[in-house]
Amino acid sequence: MTDIGREQWGPTDGEFRRSEISAVIGSGGEVSDRACDDVLRWRVKTRSGFRVETEGPVRVGDRPLIRVRTRGLTVVEPVEVIDVVLEPNRVGFAYRTLPGHPVRGEEAFIVDRSGETVSITVRSLTAASDAPLWRAVHPLLRIAQRFARRRYLRALS
């Protein structure tokens, strides 16, 4: 659904709240190589305050547990990597949430190189969880997601 292989994100299911944000993170081959390696090793998440329990680079089918600690509470986010793109000027991955995650949907992290300019794009589709507790706090989670997305944009700079 997050369509990571395409520069332009096509139409999506209206059931989900859609977000796409991008930022330039630098220029040149060295920046591009570092950013691509970082995104494929979950550093966009870990440098944003999350702990990712996995070994090695992302692979389709991986099911790491992502943890974030906030206000004395540790939130566990089970996910499954559903797509990886490895192209000369575009590298990234997408995951979907699994039962037990605070929200339903997908999130993707894409590093693009256009000429010398290197940027990161974060795409997400989010809906309230099926779990009653998480559904009840969904409006607060949407606010937290906005803060997390901003951190993601800075994580590879």
C-alpha cells in the first residue's frame, strides 16, 4: 500500500489516514551510501528513540519487535517487513503492523538520490487498532506519530 518502488505514491485505501513527508538529508555519493546503509539497518528508527530487536539488514518477512519507552511505559510494536527496494537511486523498506501494535497500517522509509541531492521520505497509512485500549487512545497516538515522523526525517542527517 505504501508503494515504495514508485516515486509518486498512488491512490490508497480510504480506511487509512495517509501521510507522506520528505526532507533533504545531504548531497553526494558518500551521503547517499551512508543513508542507504542506515535505513536498511533500521537506524531511522533507532536514532529516533526506538529499539529494534533484529539482526542484520531488513529482509522481506522479518518480524522484529520494535520498542519505544515513553513516560515510564514501554510500548511494543510487532511488525512484518513486506517490501524492500534496492535500486541505484532508491533504497528503502516498508512494514505492516501485526496484532498487538498500537495502530493498524503500514510505514515506509525511502532514501532517494536525484542528481547530487539525497532525501528521505516517510510514508504511512494508519488506522485505529482493533484492541479496545489502543483504540481508546488513538487520537493521542496520532499526535505521537507526528513527532516520530519529524524525528525520522532528522535521523539520517
